[in-house]
Amino acid sequence: MKKEYTQRHPIVNGLFYPDSKEELENIIQGYIERVDKDKLFEAVNEQTGLTGTGKRTPLVLIAPHAGYIFSGRVQAYSKFAMVPSPRLARTYIQSSLFHFLLILTILWA
């Protein structure tokens, strides 16, 4: 029996992010290009007392999910904090409860 899927069309185009795919890709690429990886890992080293964090895999990473204009920079830094590893499982949880602040938290392995 073949399963049928329905395509859900975006309902917030142009509200929290640009309506144009190309413009959105450029914005995201801009956030990624501006990530200072050295500064990121230096800050983690200072805050945790750990060294060599750029070569370690986070056990947990919590980052906000909101429109790119609100949290795009944090999401870009989060991408670089996740060093590829077979131990790293990704779980995405989306909630309609955006009334409390999620702060980027990294626990290093």
C-alpha cells in the first residue's frame, strides 16, 4: 500500500523571513560566513575552563528557534559548535511556547 503525503506550504513567508528563496539563502549564508570559530571556542574555553573545545563534541546544545532576524546569528554559531561525530544525535523540538528565553548552552564531552 502506497502512502500519500501532503505538502504543507509555508504560511509565514515574508513575515519572519524573506519571501524570496534566494534572499533567504543569502541571509543565512551571511550569518554563517560571519561566525568567528576561534572566538566561539575561546569563549567556551574561558567560561568552562576546558581546553581544546574546538575538537570536542557537545553532549547537549540548546539554541533558540525563531525567525532568522531574531536568532539567526545564534543558530549559525550553534552549527559550528556541533563538531561532526557519530555519537552526536540530533533532535529537533519545536514548540509554540516562545514566551521564555532559551540561551545557547553547550556541555562538552
